[in-house]
Amino acid sequence: MPFPDLRSFVEELDRCGQLKRVGVEVDPVLEVTEIADRVSKAPAAGDAPPPDFDRVHGGKGGHGLLFENVSGSDIPLGINLYGSYERMGIALGCSSFADLASRVGQLVKPEMPTTLMAKMKKLPDLMKLASFGPKIVKRGMCQEVVHTDDADLLTLPTIQCWPDDGGRYITFAGIYTKDRDSGDRNVGMYRVQIFEPKMTAMHWHVHHDGPRHHRGYKAHGEKMPLAIVFGGESVLPYAATCPLPPDVSELLFAGFLNGGGIDLVQCKTIDMQVPANAEIVIEGYVEPHEMITEGPFGDHTGYYSLEGQYPVFRVTAITQRRDPIFPATIVGLPPQEDYYLGKVTERIFLPLLQMLIPDVIDYSLPMFGAFHNCAFVKIKKYYAHQARRVINAIWGAGQMSFCKMIVVLDEEVNVHDEQDVLFHMCANVDWRRDTMIVEGAVDILDHAAPYEGAGSKIGIDATRTMAGEGIFREYPPLIRMSEAVQERVTRRWGEYGFGS
Ligand SMILES: [Mn+2]
């Protein structure tokens, strides 16, 4: 089962040997980053192999960290808590991300029950789904202490991540907004730069749901209520980062992952409801027109994103538990904590991608690709130019459209093994015949693109060439040992003296 709040999740990490407590005083300016960056690139904590990826990536991500003595704050700082396959599994309460993916796959399958019996059978599923919605409760631990006039962002152990960053940032909080007219909630994870005790910038990109809500208020010249939420159910940070379609509620999805609806309490100073079990909640309003220069910020691309104009957010209250934990993360050259959050999305979206493009057997967004730069896709090939069809379909599929390089591979290739992928790609591709370069939308953060958000992408067909795909000679067979001999050697492995 997932955990109801951050501290019980942290305690479980401690029990499992996944947590290191740092008692000495550390500086939230750069020192925390340097420690977390080293740890996130260390071997995995403990001996337990990660559930789905052990053979491929090896374990990485070190320990989750709890800094108990951060200069200038009384509040302990948790970081890298989600930064390994093992810890993601603990946070989501699952031993295998493939199982989780198939649960999601079942949920979205548009199966119409045809007979009455089938309908009756489906009923418990639907009832269960209904119980995953958020529930409003009267009291929440997140409001044990309430600061209004004396609210001060500078009491929080916010970090400056990298030397050229514009200042100190909130990096691991859910940003809660509501649609002005429909009241639909959205939860996103956007970075928040601190400027004054009660003032921040609100950084978000135009296509996110938060700024979509903001445009609704702005059109009426109104300020928008917004809450910044730290902690809560252990599934929440993942749900906030998952690229769900705009009309899918992050809180419903979180309730589904949590195995029960998220309890919400009414905020003290704004019309907003936030998780009752949160550690800290910052309440306030985003100004309709007032902007401020935000950034630079060392980003998940491995480069800084530059300064820009973003709306001003003013704090009306900070509510918290009596002894809160402040969660943070850093992004930068991979691997970082965000890689593991993204990897779960990759697994969960496989059944959804397969609904759109049934040819896809499996895919991988490798660590070095920083989410948008590269995808390896496995298909079983039946007809000429099938790989190109798959490439074009992926470039039309939601956020996957940003993918700068897609490599399509035959079914015998392990797409989670980069050496295997690169071997087959380099061996099979004739670069003139088997590549396509197209113009299109790319990630806003892609600094290499000639325009912001617009550039070119490459598709590489690394499958075996067949008739109709251009000039080729007869394709030689791939070397493979006979299965009978493989079985015999496996059976006798111990006899050879290699152990079992
Ligand atoms: Mn959303």
C-alpha cells in the first residue's frame, strides 16, 4: 500500500535501509544540491534488486536523504526520496510497475459490457472507481499551525540548486488551481522562485493546465487563488508530474493509485481544498497582470533555462503540521530523481500508447534522453514502411510528439538495453535510406531548436529492411544459438563449475 503522508513514507524508507539522515548543519544554497547530485548518481541503496529494470540499468539513485539541520530553518529537508526504482515502488505501493500499468490499462479499456451478467460483474469496478474521488473532511493535520500576518517563506528551507540560478526555489510541491468557471481542479508541479517573505514568481509554460486556469481569471481582471502543497499521500508527487490529459483529474488519479480517495480540507484564506495530510500549505493569489523576471534555473535538460517574465504570486497564509518535513528535489544532468518519476510514467503509458498504436510491443525513454530527446520503440514488423508509420503516429501522440529522435527496432531487441539498441541500429541502418527528418513542435526547453518550441526531429528505421523500402540486398540471418543447446547449457551450468 502507498503511504498516507510524507513522514510515514520517510519512516518506511528508513526501515527498508533506503534513507540516510544527515545530522550536521548543511547550507541550502548549493551544498544540498552537491550532496543530492552525488547520491542520485551513486549505486542503489540496499541489496534488493529493482523490480522491472534490474537486468538493464543496474540499480542507481543511492539513498533518500533527510537533512535534519539546514542553516536558517528549523524544518528538516527531504530530497531524493523518490529517486530510485525501489523507492518509487514503495511510494506507489507496488512491487512491479508492469502490474500498475496493467491496472491502468484495465481502467481505460473502453469495453462495453454486452450482457446483463457482464454489466453486473463490471459494477464493483465502477463502484471502486467512484470511491477514488477526493473527499472533503473537516480537519487536517496540515492546519495544526496557521500563519497569516506572520507567514514568512524565508522560514522554509528552500534551496538554491545551481550557481547561476536566479535565487532560492520551491521544487517539489503540488500547485493547486481551479478553473474559474467549471471549478475543475488541477494539480501540477511547477518550480516557484522566492523573492520576498510573501512573494514569489509562478513559473509555468503556456500549455500547462495551471496557466490555462490563470488565463480564465486574467480575462476578468481577477486574481487567482492558488495553493502550494508539500507532502501528503506518498502517491501525490507522482500524480502531479504525470502528463495526464487536461480533463483528467490528478486527484482522482492519485486516489486510484492510493487505493482510496485523497482527503481534502478547506484552505484558511482562499477558496481552495488541499490534502489534509500535507506537511505544509502555502495559500495565496496569483496576480492577473503583474509580472516579474524569473530564472535562470538549472533545468532537467542539463542546461539552464534562461530568465523570463512570469506572474507574481502573493502569500495570504502558511499552514503546517507541528513538526513538518519540507520536500525538495533538484534537476540537472541525468540521472536525477525526476528520471524515476518519468520512468513510471513510461511504464504506465505503455498500454495507452498501445491503444493508439497497436504495433508498439514496448518502448523506452532512456536516461540520457532527458524525457523528450530519445525513444526506442519495439515492433513486430509485417509490412514495408511499418516503422515509418509508427514513427509518424508517435509524433502525433500527446507529449510524445516532442520526441526529437525515435528509433524503431525489431522484436528481438531489448529496448531497455542501450548497448543492444545501438548495436542493432548501427548494424541495420543505411542512413540515407532508413532515416526521415521532419519539422515540427519540440520541447519548449530544447535550447538546440532554431526557434523556441519548433525545430526538427529524426526518425530512424532500424528494423530489418524488406521489399518496398528502397534498394537493399538479401538480409542475412541474425546469429542465434539453437534453443536446445541453450537449454542444455543452462541445465548443466552448475556442472561446468560456474555455480547455479
Ligand atoms: Mn492537469
